[in-house]
Amino acid sequence: MDLSDLKIFSAVVREGGVTRAAEHLHRVQSNVTTRIRQLEDDIGVSLFIREGKRLHLSPAGQVLLDYADRLLALADEARSAVQDPRPRGIFRLGAMESTAAVRLPGPVSEYHRRYPEVEFELRTGNPPMLSKAILAGELDAALVTLPIADALFEKVAVFEEEPVIVSAAGTPAIGQGNGNKEYFPKTIIAFEHGCPHRKRLEDWYALREQMPERTIELGSYHAMLGCVAAGMGVALLPKSVLTTFPESKRLRVHRLPPGENRADTYLIWRKGAGSPKIQALRDVLGEHRAGKRTR
């Protein structure tokens, strides 16, 4: 059974016979008759009670007609949906936790205002996790930092972040001093492996021929900042995250030198899998970014 069979069956019922159905569908009568017979053979029941050349819908045919009408209407709806240039439906978006918490509320609110037919589903994670989810068809797009496989994804830069190292208030300047007096905290606080900010902090230590002795893994920035404020270690994160922490006065912010003090966030999606929803998000994020620059 396929949609064309159901369309022919419905036409025979609505037009009152094979002859008018054939005219309506621009088919020859023998083709319509054959397709009806094939449909009956396929489902194993008679759809019509035949009295000479007259056809009367059988009880089984009446049941099928109801389903046929619904399936054909749904097919028309699906065809319209995929051809509709307006953003609509579920938008499965992934983002790093810092981006979701600090950068997304404004743009997503504007997106909802413009496109109320779109429903967001948000998933947070690190860039490798989110990239794999896109390739597995679990996400439509994600907000991540580089590196990203250019052969698999399309991308556009949407946010500029300044990564900073934070320690408890009152600690010495990190990585500064003379000789043995340089201060490098022995404990770092970070997300799990795969987090770009963790890697940046580990690289920062390695470039200075240092190595933290201990890593505390936590699952949220506020937990990390709380531990930092308590003097348990240092963390590296986007400076924008500090605006969400009520105890920021208990922290000391250590800015990184030029060349290490910028991290771009990209909107990525699978190559060839662009959609009106993704394009609309690109537009909103682009306007948001331009607005930030002009302030």
C-alpha cells in the first residue's frame, strides 16, 4: 500500500466510480481498475461490493477510506512543511554550558518572539559531545569552540569570549614574579576532559613548563567558582560567566596575555543540512553580535 494507491481509491469513492475517477486523475480506466484490484490483494479484503459495473463501498472500504483521508492529508501537510521557508517545528540546539547560561537567553528570547512556531530543545555538553550528537542526528546545530572538522560541518562565528584565570581574592598574580618566586597554583578546577577551557588552562601551564598536581572535576561553573573563592584551586573560564556569580568580590581575575586571551564561539551544523531554523538563528545571533560591537 502506498499513497498513490490510496489517492486512487479515494478518488473512486469521491467521484462515484472508476470512469469519473480516471478522468479526475488523468488516467485510463484500466489502470484505475488494476490499481484498485492490487490494493485489495495487498490488504486481503474487498473494498467494494460490485453489482455489475456499479461499485458500493464495503464496510472494510469505509474503514480504509477514513485512514486514507487522514494519511493523504498528513502527506500534504508534510509536503507543505518541508517546502515552507518559515522556521517551524522542534529545534534541537546544543551549547557549551557557559554559552547557554550567559550568551543565549537574549538571542533565544528574540528568536521566540519572531518565530513562535519553533520549539527549542537545548542540550549542554562539551564540543566533542555536541559534534557527535549532530552527526548522529540528535541535534540540528550547536554552539562550540574550535577545532571543528571542516569536512563535516559548516560554521559561523557568533560570539567572542575573553578567557581568564580566576583564583581566590588575595592570592598572588599567577605566573608572575622572578625565578622561584613565580606563583603557579598546584590545583586546577575544571570540567571533564573535552572541555575547551580545561584544555586551554592545561596548555597555559604547559607553555610555562609547569604542570598542576591535582585536577578537581565539577559539573557547573557556579560550583567551580565557589571552590575557587574558597581557595581550593584556580579555574579558567569566559570572563562573561563572572557576571552571573554573586560572590565575584571573593575572586581575583588574572587576564591572559595577547594571543591567549580570545576564544571564539561558533554555530555549527552538518554540511548540507542547513534549514530555515538554522538560518534564522544565524540572523538573530549575527544581529546580536553586531549590536554588541556598536555599543
